[in-house]
Amino acid sequence: MLRPGGRGLLLGLAVAAAAAVAARLAGWWGPRAGCRLFTPGELARHRGGPEEPGLYLALLGRVYDVSSGRRHYEPGAPYSGFAGTSAAARALSCSDAGRVIGRFYGKDGLPTSALTQVEAMITKGLEADKEQLKEKKKFPPCNTEWSSARGSRFWCSQTSGGVSRDWTGVPRKLYKPGAKEPHCVCVRTTGPPSDPAPDNPTHRDRGDLDHPNLEEYTGCPPLAITCSFPL
């Protein structure tokens, strides 16, 4: 079980893994002459103890010197369990500390198919995140509230959904493929659509109101910024 702050650490691990993949794909982690190879047993002797030679851990098989983060990883520190292991960790230094022979690197120091598969998964996840961010900017989530006395209310502002913009928009139901239920988004009401039809370059200055995956809220005026649904 992770100690307090564990969720933040996991987020850091995910970011570090993504950075690791980006670095290798860019060619920064190609095979290098003289790069040290560790067995898991050798790496385990680098936990930062008084008689140990260093404070190392590994991210996707790549060894990092985390001495500058000693207060986090040294014996007795909150995340000492990660030191000297092939767990993931925050990349404090990406020098030629070495690689761990095992799942992600072979005895020749070259990447294994397992590393290639993990990188492919992370790359796919990064692409999905980019698409999600792009859609969020196009259709920012509504502000929402519910109470047992007043029922539900959806409304839009120029910062709703955490997306700052120069337009406010109106609430609409957005149906996403594979989703069981629609969710409320704010939709532009003027200008060209975000995704113009290639065979129809003209538009009716209605923003994204005519998007096929959107639906009006029954009982709410089409151009109302706020939609309330009393019990």
C-alpha cells in the first residue's frame, strides 16, 4: 500500500514513463558503448545504505541515479521501497548509469520485445490524451450542480470545464461512441463549425450547434446559457 502522497507519486511515475518512451523514440536511449548492465541482484545493492555504492532505481529497465532525491528514497524515507529495484520512479538524472538485464533489456543491453510493447501502449495512451484534450477544448464540460431541493442545473461560462476561452457557449448533450450516457458540454453558437464537411465548405454561422453527436436538453431554450431541471 502506498503511503500518503502515493497518488501523486503514481502520477509522477506515469509522467516519467511517458518521458522515458519519448526519449527512446527520439533516439536518446540508443545502445551506447560502455553502458553498464546491472543484474537485478546488483541493482538491489544500490539502496543508498551506509555501506552501499549508490542510490539507484530503474524505469522501464533504464537505471537512474536518484542521489539528489535521497530524502525520498534513502533507507527509512517514504519511498525507500523503490530504491534498488526495477520499479518506476521520477527521473532525477538520466546519465549513463546503466540498464537492468531482465524484462526490458537483454544481456546485450538492447531493448526486448516487452519494452517495445510497453512503449507502444504508452504512445497509444499519449495519443488518446491528446485527442481527449483536443475534444475538451472544442466541447468544454458544463458547470453542473444538483441538490435534493432544487434538482439539476447545467450552465456555461468562459472558464467552465477548466477551459479558458473567448466564448461562453450553451449546454448540450454530447453522445460519445461507446459511452452509455451523454454528458453536458458547452457548444459554440457562432462562426464556422470545428469540423467542417469537406464536401460543404459553406456554413450557417452556427458554430458547432449542428454537430451530429449533440442533442438539445428538452425544456431548455436552445440558446440559453443555463438549463435548470427542477425535481
